[in-house]
Amino acid sequence: QVQLVESGGGLVQAGGSLRLSCAASGRIFSINAMGWYRQGPGKQRELVALISSGGTTNYADSVKGRFTISRDGAKVYLQMNSLNPEDTAVYYCDAKANMAWGVYDYWGQGTQVTVSS
């Protein structure tokens, strides 16, 4: 089992910045990639950014140039700059763990990010 605890959400004005943090515990040796997803009101959960164990990153087009994902072992961070109201969502930390049969996604509880115009 892997447990994920997120922090750093909140309310910010458009153009502002926030930094999300996520710490993994438990079977962290099984974790490969870590990342962030978000789910806005009335929308499906979508990928925001991923970072592999080797440091390779992948971003959604909508956040490229504004968001930066980084990782320090079993902790992952998301620096969000130039926020706009469309970034309002619940942000979920994701840890992809290697299993004998494939990859399993562990999820955090989510942290609310609200951007006011």
C-alpha cells in the first residue's frame, strides 16, 4: 500500500501562484512515476503533469510554460504560476506503483485550488 498526503491548495487571484506538495509513504519502493491530475466542476479528471523516477516530465498543453513539476524521492511538487480561473479544480496526487501484473495508481485525497477572476 502507498499513502499520499497532499497540501498547498487554496484560493488565489488570477495571475497568482500556488505550490502543491505531496508526500508518499508505505511501499514507496514500488513507485515509478508520480504526478498530478485535476478535476474541475462538471469535468472529467485530467492529467496535469507527470514525472518519472528518472526525472522525465510530461505536461498537459494547457499548463505548459506555467506549471512545473518536480520530485524529491517520494515527494512530488507542482509549482503553479500565472493561474487563471480555468485552473480551478480539485488537484489529486498520483503515484504509479509497479505490481507483478502491471501498474497500479494510488491517489491522494485531493486539494482544492480556486482561482478568482
